[in-house]
Amino acid sequence: MNGSLTLSFEMLLVLGLVCFTVFMLVLEWIRADLIALLVIVVIGITRLVPVEQLFEGFAGNAVISLIAVMIMGAGLDRTGVLNKTASFILRLAGGAEARLRFLINAVAGGLSSILQSQALAALFVPVVGRVSARTGVPLKRLLLPMACCILAGTNTTMISNSPLILLNDLILSANRNLPPGAQTIETFKLFAITPIGIPLLIAGLLFFALFTRRLLPVEDEGQDATASRTETYFSEVYGIDGDVVEVTVTAESPLVGMSVAEAEALRNAPLILAIKNGNESRLAPPADLMIWVGTVLGVLGKRDAVNDFAANNLLTVRTRLAHFGDMFNPTRAGISEAVVPPNSRFVKKVVGDLRMRKRYGVSVLAVYRGEEVFREDVRKLTLMPGDTLVLHSLWRDLAQAAEDHDIVVVTDYPKAEQRPGKIRYALLFFALAMGLGLFTDLKLSIAMLVGAVGMLLSGVLNMEEAYASINWKTIFTLACLIPLGWAMDSTGAAAWMAQEILVYCGDWPQWALQACVALLALFFSQVVSNVGATVMMVPMAINIALASNGNPSVYALIVAISTSNSFIIGSANPVLTIIAGPGGYRARDLIRVGIPLTLLMLVVLLISVNLVFGTR
């Protein structure tokens, strides 16, 4: 780069669009996928990218690969691979906490090389909860190390997280805009980054093996969330205790003619979990369902408090469950925890407006946010990413509610139909996809689709389950933001930014420039999504490398890995958001663990990439 680039109108437009995107993603005034859609519309109107290329992101290699990986991950879960994993961990650990922690971190980190990180975290939280319940090891010392090792392990292959899946598409875009005669930038094969990912995972494993107890102390291990998801646990953590009691509404009761919501709003009213009108019984009654003479209510509360409420409202209390005994059988129904992920449609919605009882048959008993538990007026609470919902439902209804991916259930419960007999097919087609990606010249998207289609044809999943396994918000956001990276390249905005940075840093050695790029990528990943940070940073990093006579592939890879290794702020990464509530982690826990781990990963990353790929 000769320093002759001047800022054009198109460059200003792209940089303004980048600033607007960052600003809106930080403030979260608008959903991320809607912001991405607005970006692609502006790019199309302003012709920053040719219209015929504008929607290529939707059919791009990155998007199709991610869809296929999500389907294969669901297939492995449906056949019980993770259940067998939990049994394997317990068998090897032999009850020793240090060995148990290491095994969980190693297995989760290893699986993250072939399974999408957010899905793996959601699937593994119940597994770790089950292990914690059986061994008595505090859940707080298991979940965060596991999540960090998952993030470290995603750097082992090109299919485990969105930034790395997107990387090759951004490199190909950069190749289209190289000056004549410039050497083409190489893309990465499926396992090309394995020599980088393995040292990162080993560093994470050693870090937590040495420092977990010091960084994550448990003040009162007897009261930690290690007990399984039992009544005792929910009583201690959320204040939800008591018994399920049946009460019958008499003709003189003031509840006659009230809705369920109005009855629950009465002073000292217990939680209404079930209702029977005539011959019809249902769990999680909708808020607008009416109460009449003879209605039987299944309520949750301390027996003395229920008796007082019944006496004040002229209700008849039964000493045993005559109508709801089967419905409240623990094998059919119970209390569970679910986390609201960052991409959920429930974010910024009022609990009452979601109508979860009517839509899903699920009652919201409490909400846990940060260090505060909300039990009163839960229906009026506005949900935020990372909130933990305490739910009561039939297990069947809970499974159906979780299919939309608006909540991530972190309690181990009897799942929907499992297909252990199909496990061989699932493993066979997954191995076939990996083999095609590694040993043939097929594009990654085609190789992954072979595995996904094979699982569908062999009955591991049906098409409805495949559709449900895809996080369409993630797919849509990714596809819409890809053209922003193209626009930065094609207009020269990325080259201009690189030129301005090198005005101040041009004399720095390669390792220092790489560290600067990594820190910038890490910073952006804390305030916007890792995908957004990758889209904005990769074109600029490639231009910095070209101008400083560095290896552009290495610089691009450093960006993608740095945006993936986000350990400091829980809301910056969906994996950390999923485990924060169930683990009871506070912001200071993440900072205490995240800062030294991030610095360690940065050093290991810079050493590894230069040893494996060199500086040129």
C-alpha cells in the first residue's frame, strides 16, 4: 500500500453503515436480524454491492454449511450420544472432583470441534447438571470451565462456530478485489487450523486444572446448585417451596367468575398450576381461563398458607390429589429451568404477553436475573437475554416449547422420542461428512450436506425435526451481514482503514501488528456479535497484512479465532449466556476468569499461527 488512497463517497457510506450497525447492535433497540436486513437493503439501494450478488450470502458456502452442521448436531443428540457421554464421564471420573472437571472440559472441548458451540452448550448443561447431582461437585465449578473449553475447542475445525465458517467466504471476496498480479489468498481446509485449535484447547484445560478452585470459590458448597433439580434446590435458590394441593371452588367463593390471572393476583394467592372444569383437566391454565362453581384448582404453596387462602376465599381443601395425581407424576411433569438466549424472540417481551400457558402449556413460576429472583408479578416482567425462567409443565409440553429455540432448557428431564437404534447411522454419516471435507476437494457445504441428508434418509431425524433444529435467526443474520464485508472490500474502505492504521503502526513487527488486530477483533466481539465483528474486521486485517508484507491468511484467521474466544462479558457470547443463570455466575466471576484466560489464549494464538503458517 502506497498511502495514496483517498476517502471516497462510497467509502464514507460503507464506514457510516458499519458505525450504524455497531451502534444499533450495542444499544439493542432493534433485533439483530432486523438490523442485518436493514443493512442488506441499504447496500442494495446504494449499489455498494452489485444487485446480482446481493443475496448470494443466503446460498453461500458459510450459510449452507452452518445449516447442515446444525442438523447433524440434532441427529447426534436424538440418538443419545450425549447421554452415553455423561455415563462415560461418570465411569472414568470415579468421584474425584479434579478428574471429573478435567474430563468434562476435555470431552466438551473435543466435541466442540465437530458440533456447533451454542447447540453443544445447550445440550451439555443438563448432562453436567446430572453429573453434578450424582457426585456432589458444585455446579459453579463445572459449567463456566466447560463453556470456556467449548469456545476454545471450536477453533479446532472450520465447522464449529460462525466466524470460522464465514472466514473462507470473506477470503474469497477479498480475492475478487485484489489488484492485478497479486497472489491469491489461500482459504482453509476443514482441519487446516487443527494445529492452532489443539494448543488453545490444551491451554484452556491446563488453566482450569490449575486455577478453577481459586477463581471459582463456592462459599457454601452444601447450598450450591449441585443438588439435582429437586424441590429442595428450587426452594433454596428461588424460594419456590410447598406442596401441590387441590382446592375446590364453592358456590359462595369470591373466585367464581374470576379469571386465573385475577385469582393469582389476590393477596397471598398460591401459584395455580392446574385446573379442572367439568371433565376437562389441564396443566398450566391460560390466564384468561374462567373459574366457576365446582372448579378444582391444583395450587403450589406451603400447606398452612394454602389453608389460610382457602378459608378466606371459601374453598374446600382436599387432603390428597384426587384429580391431578397422575398429572403431577414426576415422570410426566415437574419444575425446570430454561435460559433465554440472545437470539430469542422472547427478548424485550413481557412475560404475560407471551401467553406461554395458552401457547405451550407452560407456567412461569419465577425469573432469575443476575443476582435477583423475581417471584411477584412475574407476568409484568420484561425478559432480557440470559434470564433464567423457572417453569412448571408436562415434560412433553416443555419439549415442544423448546423446539422454537426461544428458550434453552437446562434441566435434565425425560425427552421426546429418542432413537438409540439409529446411533450407528448418525455416527456413520457424520464421519462420512468429516471424511469428505478432509480428503476430497468438495466444498465444505456439500460435504456437510452429505452427512445431513444421510441422517434424514436413514431416519435419524425427520424433516420437521431438521427444520426445528436450525436457528433461523442466526442463519438470517449471517446471510444479511456477509454483503457488508463484501462492500468494505469492493469500495476500498477496508484498504483505507488499513492505510490509516499503518500510518501509526507501520514500523511495528509482525507479531505486534497481529496482536493489535487480535485485540481490536476481541474488543468488537464484546460489543457486537462475533459474526458482525468478523465481517467488519477480516477485510481490514487482510489489507493490513498486504500492506505490511504479512501473511493475509494468518491475519484473517487471527480475527476469526479472536472473535470466537470471548470470555469476559456473558452477553457477548451465547455460550456464556446459556450457562450464566444455571451456574449462578455473577459479572465478577466472568471477569475474574475471563481476563487471564483471554490473555493466555492471545499469547498461545499468536505463537501457534506463526509456528504453523509463518509470517509470510
